[in-house]
Amino acid sequence: MNLRLLLLFFISVSLALSSSAQQRTVTGRAEDEQKNPLESVSVIIKGKPGTGTTTDANGNFSIQAEPNDVLVFEFVGYQKIELRAGNSPLVVQLTPAESRMNEVVVIGYGSKLKGELTGSVSKVDNKAFESKGGRPYKSSCGFALEAQAYPDAPNQP
């Protein structure tokens, strides 16, 4: 009986060690096309929610992953890249994404190309004005934007 318990103990310990031995630290650097470091690039393990990190100010990252895990690198304005964890350190070069930065946005005092615009932009549908009844136009504009920002707020000006 003691021999069986001892054998069962060794088998369970060896299985635990073999499964944890696959996890290792994968390090690397994310950079742009000119080899400049990219800060705050998201690095996640595909198919494993809640496992991820971001790059530091020098573009460096460190994450616990298994050799067959797929790392997903995402950054605003750049194409998403998927790489197998493989050998460390990894050097990940992100390329700019094709975007529609030439869309025209009408602003309160003119119009600008979307790529030249700084600040926040709100979009209001015509239906937001129709549902407000007999309110004057100016108060309807503000109320329509406020209703989008706080959709659960009471329907009062």
C-alpha cells in the first residue's frame, strides 16, 4: 500500500513539473519600420484571455508563454502581427496600417481632413433631434450629445 502511494506521489509530481517546465519567459522588443521602439504595444497570448502585457518606453516586453503559444502584437495605427513564442528574444517590427485618414470631418468653424484633426469628435444622428420635441435647436444639440454620452440618464435638459 505504501509503495502504491509513493509511486502515485512521484507520478503526480513529475506530471506537475513537466507541465510547468513548458512555461518560460519570452522577451523581446517591438519597433517601427525605422527601428524606433514602440511603447504600449499590446502583447497577448492568442486564445488565453487575461494573459498579456505591454511594451515599456524602450519597446521591451516580457511574458510567460509556452513554446507553441501564439503571441499577438497590436498597436493603434499599425497592423496586427501574430508570432509563435519560439526562441527568445523576439524582435517584432510593426508596419503602419492602411487607414482612411483622408475622411473629411465637418467641425463648428470649417472642415478638416480626419488625419489633421486633434481633439474629440461626436457624431449625432438626425433621429436624436427628432425625438426631443419642441426644444429650441441649440439646446437640442447639447442634449443630443449628452444623451449619447449618458444614455441611461433621465430625459431632462
